[in-house]
Amino acid sequence: MVNRLWCETVIPILWRKPWCYAIDYRNKNSLYSIITSYLPNDIKELLTKKGIRISSQSLAFDYLSFCKSINIKIIDEIISVGSLSEYNLFLLQEEIYMFLIRKCSEIKYLDICGTYEIVYHPEAKDRLESLCELTFDTSIDHKYFYRISHICQQIQRINIINNNFKVNHGTTKLIVFQKNLKYFKWKDDFIIDDDDYYPPPSYVELLEDPYTEIFRALEKHANTLDHLEISLQFDDYPNYNEYDYTFLQYTLLELHNLKFLKIDSPIFLNSNDDFNEKLEKATYRNLEIFEINLVNIYQVSGIIKNSFSLRELRIHDYYFESEWFIEDSLCFIRTICENCILVEYLTIPVFPLLEDHFIEFEKLLKNCQKLQSLQFLEIYYIEVNELEYEERLLNVLVKEASTNLREIEFSYDIKFSSETLETFFEKWKGRPAVSIRLNNSFDYHNDSYKNLISKYKMEGVIKDINI
């Protein structure tokens, strides 16, 4: 009785989006059996005569009645176990997708990164009108998106895998037609066949601007779009700013309602004075999470200066100009202190051993009482008196950080003596245990450090440390 009740509760949840789990669907014969068991008997008989393995098992639940999702690639993987013949798999696709469209009365999630053109089914319009989330790649024929644009105009989440060096005009039309777009994710996934080129070119040489038209279309949704993730393919240093990212820079200026912004590309490094001036005037009042792999310090200050709701600032690498570093780093700390008091995760550049910087850093720790995780990122700015710097930094952390601070990561620039660490751990007693990551951990592999760490772990001062 208990098991039956549990199943009746859980199965509708699991089968709402049954294709989204981290499992190997190609080895899931049980799913294949469930899907094919739904086929009409005459279709089963026809497919069996073709040599296709079909299940005739009876089902304890009407699983597909709960399904609100279709993922072409995953379903293709599941049904591939039915036959080795390409023609037979085509027949199986035809019957299964036709049945799914009829069975799933309201499809909310659709992933068409596969081979089957499901939107051309006669009943597709009725089933897809209320579609909420769409995932696809840009290699699909643009006319396919014209059809989707006609059917689906209430999509809230769009995930795009870009593997097309040219613009897909159908994608642009799809974006323009939406009336309540809130979430947009773009990921480049270019593959260059070395057999077609000698010597193999850089992907930048093959690009015919697949971006500008599409990202300009996003600006139409500035009032509703609150989640933006961008991952543009780029070459490693020193060639990572070869491509002109102006198209995205100016689009970002318009997207004032963002709550989540993640950019995995060095899009700001080739910015011009006009953009930087406009960035200083831009406001992102609702921004809660900002993550980027490489950005200039002063540009971060410009983005977050009015982000009073900011909770996470994750920077993988800060770029700076030496002559402006002292001023820019001080402005950055002050901006966090004055505007981002709700921040919980913070990446901060290693700042100079200057009085003004430490005063502002103390204020930051006092104001940001919700801070849970603090990461110091190496800058390689100037040589300083290491002992004086490290001692003062740890003293400020003990003195001003709230008891919510549980994780601290120190960059390669910062190395502590065993005496300095011992003083810090003694003063940290009475607080919740702290997790520490030292990026130069190989410098601490000797008995004095190991014994010290072991002692304070046993005393509950250290929760975890990478030594």
C-alpha cells in the first residue's frame, strides 16, 4: 500500500521530463519497452515483421500521460536499440513520434537537437502552442524555425547550441515572435573538419557573423529577459580578442532587467570609449548573479554599481591596466562596500598594500554581513612586503568578517608563514569552522604546516583545507 502510494506520487513527477536525467539512455531497454508498448497492435505487428524488436509488456501506470517533454536526440538514442537498419529506425521514428504527439496533450519542453522534424505533424500546432522551453542547434534549416515561430509564441526559455558559421535567419524570427521571453542561453560549438582545410584555419577566419542579427533581436525582450548565459568560442591568449564583440557589448547595455548574467568569453577586452562611457551610465538594479571569465576591473564596477540585489560575483580572471590599477581596484572595493551589501560569494583582486585599500576592505567586510565565500584572485601587480601584507589581511578578516564567512580562497600571490597562520587560527576560534583553499598549496607541504593544520582541524577551527 505504501509503495503504491509512493509510486502514484513520484511517477507523475519523474515522467514530466523523463529525458533530462544524467543516465545513459542508450542502455535503457526498460524505457524502450515502455515507449514501444504504447504502439497499436497493428503497428507492432508491422514493425515486428520488419525485424524491429517491439515490447508487448503491460504497464502498471500510464507513464506517457504525465509526459510534458520531448527530446529528439534522447528519444532517438532510446529507440536505436530496436534495430540496426537505418530504414527500420526511420519507420520506428515515424510511429513513435506520431504517437507521442497524440499522447502528450500539452508539450512544455522541446529539444530538437536531433534528426526528426516533429513540428510538421498535423497535431503539432495544438500540442506545442503552450511550449515553455525550446532547445535546438543552429544547423537546422531556417524554414523549420519559421514553422515554430508560427506555432509557438509563448516560449519563456530558449537554449541555443550554435554550430553554424553563418547567421540562421529562422532563429532570429523565432526570437522576435516571442511575447514573454525570460531565459536565453547561447553556446558556440564549432567543429572544423581538418580534412576540408589545409592548414586548418582558426574558427574566426570562418565566421560570417552568426551573432549580430540574433542578439539585436534579444533587445526587443529587454523588459522580460532576466537570465542570460553566453559562451562564445574564442582562441587562447594572446589571440582571444581577435573577434569584434561589439554586437554583444551594446546588446548588454539594453538588457537592464537581468537577474542572472554569465559570460564565458572575453567580450569586453576590445571595447571602445563610447561603450565604456555608456556602461558607466547603465543600471542593472535586479542583477543577483554575475559570472564572467575575463573582464577589466573598472568594467565590473560599472556593471554592479547599482546592483543592490547582487548575491554572487564570480570572476575567473581580472584584466587591468597597470597605470590605473590602484585607482580601479580601490573603486571596485568601494563599489562593493556601498552597493552590494547582500553579496554572498565574492571574487576580489589582490589589492595593493595601501592604507586606503585596507580601510575600504574593512568597510566592505563590515557592510557585507551575508558574505559566505571570499576568493582573492591573483593580479601580479607589484611586489610587496609579503609578511606585512599577509598579517594585515588575516587580521582584517578576523576582526571584521561576519560569522557567515565559511570559505576563503587565497591566490598564488599570497603565502603565509606557519606563525601567521597559527595566529589567525587562534583568533578564528569561536567561529564556525572555515574552509580554506591555497592556490600555491605545494608551498605548504612540510611537517610544520601539516602539524598545524592537523591541530586546528581537530579543534574544529578548520573544516577543510587543500594541504
